[in-house]
Amino acid sequence: MCAFAAIIPAVTAPASTSDLAERIDALLPQTQCTKCGFAGCRPYADAIASGAAEINQCPPGGQAGIVKLAALMARTPLPLNPANGVERPLTMAVIDEALCIGCTLCIQACPVDAIVGAAKRMHTVLPENCTGCDLCVAPCPMDCIAMVLLRPALPWTQADADAARARFEARRLRLAHEARERDERLEAMAIAKLAEITVRDDLSVREADQKKAAVQAAIERARARRLQTGTLAALPRRTEEDEGAGLAAACPPRASGTEQA
Ligand code: SF4
Ligand code: SF4
Ligand code: SF4
């Protein structure tokens, strides 16, 4: 008989697909590594809740995570799908700072803001924030990021998952704010341009109308981009306190030592 044959009863019946997805997400490790085949833990949770994904696609959660998901879903636990990867000890990214050219591609790839550095300056990983997701390795043009095993090995705890989720959410909000502020700047520049065209006396009426139409179209595009996402349109203005809020998410230190993975 298969070792995973027993069906574990559901803890309680979730009220809706959204509630179920919330509860599934709470069981996922929040590394946001995308190894499940989805853009992050919450999209995978949504897919499980809607029946579009199996419960055995998360390597960081491993077999213990699958058993928890099976219990919640009243399903039979399955072995981890090898197509999604293998269960392995916790690793951490380390940058060979002598080789780093400061291209910032790793910062852009990191879902939890665990890398610091500026353009053309050396970059470094904040060990306490790194989830070991690997996502920074592939984009590095200098091949100077290595994933190393933690020594001694440490478990990925619920506190680690909570901190990773907080960092991921803070980053998502920061990027949304930046996109909105960029669109607002572009729109303000376009409106100023429109006013400038209106008072120019070196343009024929036809030329002025053509330029105004082009600028007006750019303004409409910027407005449409902002309105495309309801959440973005509803974002409150950033304050100086907000700027530091993302980095304030606590994460217990884990990296007592490392070894090449
Ligand atoms: S930890 Fe990675 S594989 Fe697991 S659900 Fe989150 S994104 Fe998917
Ligand atoms: S530093 Fe690299 S491995 Fe660590 S969380 Fe960021 S992207 Fe993932
Ligand atoms: S991707 Fe590589 S080279 Fe570019 S900043 Fe990061 S570590 Fe440095």
C-alpha cells in the first residue's frame, strides 16, 4: 500500500474559494520561489483552491507541507512532484563581491528585498532576509551568486514564512507606488507640454492640433495605466514612515554559517 494512502479529514470546511486560498496560503513557506509553477505562493494557493493545481508542487514546503495541505483539503497526501524540484536543506545566496559589477539585476529578481546595493556598486545579500529561493542566480551576468547551505542546518519556521510574506507584500506595494508615481510624473510633464503648445506662435493651427492630439493621447494612456489596476488606483499616498515600513518586518537571524550547496 502506498505510504500516502490514508485520507486525512479536513480540519474545518472553508466558507469560500477565497477563504480556502487564504488558509492554503497560510500553510505555504512564502519563499515566493515560483518552483510550484506559479508566480508566488498566493497564486499557487489560489490554483489549489480552484482545483487548477495539485497539492504536491511546493519543494520548499516538502512532504511535511503536502501533509498539511492534504489535511486542510481532505485529500490523500501525494509524494512531491519531481517536475517541481526536490526537497533540500535551507540555502542562502552569497555574492562574490569581487566579481560583482553592480548591474542590479539580482535586486530586481529578489522577491523579498534581501539584496542591497546601488547601480555600479557592489551588491550584498542580507542573510537574515534571504529565503534561499534561487531567483537571483540566473539573471546574474557575472555568475557571481552562489547558493550555500546553512551550517548548522536550520529549519524554515513559521516566523520565517511570516517575515518573508511581509517583505514580499512590502516590495509589491513599493513597486506599485513607484509605478504610479512614474505615471503621475509623465502625466504632469505631458500636461505642461500641452500648455506650452497652446501658447506657441511658431506653429500653424494644424501643426499645433497634431501635437496636442499626440500629447493628449499620451496623457490618456498614462491615466488608463493607472486605472487598469483598481488596487493601484486606490493606493494611499506614501509617507516617509511607509518608506521604512517594508524593511521593518522582523526576521529571526538564521545564518550562523554556510557551506557551498
Ligand atoms: S514556496 Fe515556492 S514553490 Fe512553494 S508555494 Fe511558494 S512560490 Fe510556490
Ligand atoms: S537573495 Fe536571492 S536567493 Fe535570497 S531571497 Fe533574494 S532572490 Fe532569493
Ligand atoms: S546580478 Fe550579479 S553582477 Fe549584477 S549586481 Fe547582482 S551580483 Fe552583481
